[in-house]
Amino acid sequence: MKQVFINLTVNDVEKSLQFYLELGFTLNSLFTDDDQKCVMWSDAIYVMLQSKKMASAYLKKPFAVSTQFQTVSHTLPVENIQSVNEIIEKGLQAGGTEPVAALNEGFMFLRSMEDLDGYVWGIMHLNIDTFKSLKEK
């Protein structure tokens, strides 16, 4: 199986863990220790919440301040618009922020959220059949 591990350097590993659990991620204890917590969105998508101490042990570069600079963003697809709204609302209640207004293009509904460290996550519902029919025209 193909998988992706997204490594995020966070200011407070425990607070970040709680934030992601509120969104619906689940803890993967196999890859979890004091300096990093592994949360899973699915069997293919893992997010490694790493302390700065741990991250700086293998890369000797300064950290980008994601609250001040645009960094890589990630988008998670969900089943329907209701799920988009539920996840974003949970994130906002857990301390996240919504940096831009929702985007509704008819075939796609997207809301974005910044986590506690400023990393941007899009939560998206895509009606693939509508999208395909628009591309065929």
C-alpha cells in the first residue's frame, strides 16, 4: 500500500495532538513517543507532529514560521458538504482559525483552516461526476 507521512514541526506536541484528534484524526501509537505524535486521517495519510527538538536533530535548517509565511498546504477530501462544515467547526472550536471564506464552485466546496501552528488544511467535498462532465464540455 502507498502511504504518505506528513511531518509538521509544532510548538506544543500535546496541544497539537488534541487539536488533530478533535478534527477526527486517530492516534497511531506505533509511531508515537514523547517528541512526536502520529495521527492518522486514513490508512494512507499519517501526520507526524514533531517537537522542534526532534525536528532539529536531523535537519539543520531554521524553521519557517508558518503563522507568518505561506507554506505547503494540505487538502483532505470528505464525503459531503456537511462533513466539511462539521470538521471545520470542530477545528475552530479547538483553537484553529479560518483564514479565507469558503469556496463553492458548484462541483467543489472547500473550507480552509489554520491549525495551532499556522499550517493550512483544506477540507473539501468534490463531486467528481459533476467535475468530469464540466471537463468534457
